[in-house]
Amino acid sequence: MSDNVSDYPTDLRRKRILFRATHRGTKEADAIVGGYFTVAAATIPEAKLAEAEDFLEVPDLDILDWVMGRVPVPARWQGTVFDDVLAFYRAMGTT
């Protein structure tokens, strides 16, 4: 989690998103999805919060398959918060 207290989400909806993102069920998804949302939850535009909530409903294995390139990203998730998660993963230097 960020050391900067101002980076931590203060509203309930963002806190819920952060909790769900960091408690996925697999260590890999916690690191990738949770890592992204730990950095971004406080600053996600209001208009993208519903999209983020929907994304968090996607099973871990699907997300991991997309991130690892084992399965093409469905059209539904292209150009969405998934792109931000993928960019975060790539910036981690693990690809």
C-alpha cells in the first residue's frame, strides 16, 4: 500500500473496491489486480467506478489468462480498466 495517506481511498465505494481487489483468492491475482487498485483506487475517475466493480466480478483465472496472454482478452474488456491493470503488470517488470 502507498505510504502517502492521501493516496488511500476515503469514500466507502472506493474502499470496497480496494478490499475486493486485494482479497481475490489467489496470490497472483492479489499481486496483479490488488497491486493496481492499491495504487489507483483513490484516483479512479468517478465515471469508471462501475466498470472497476464489474471487472472485480471476473474470475481470477480468466484475468490471469488474459494478463499472461494465454487467452485473448474478450472485446468486453478491451479499452477498459483491464488495460490499466495490464499496464501495471507490465510495469512490474514480470513479462
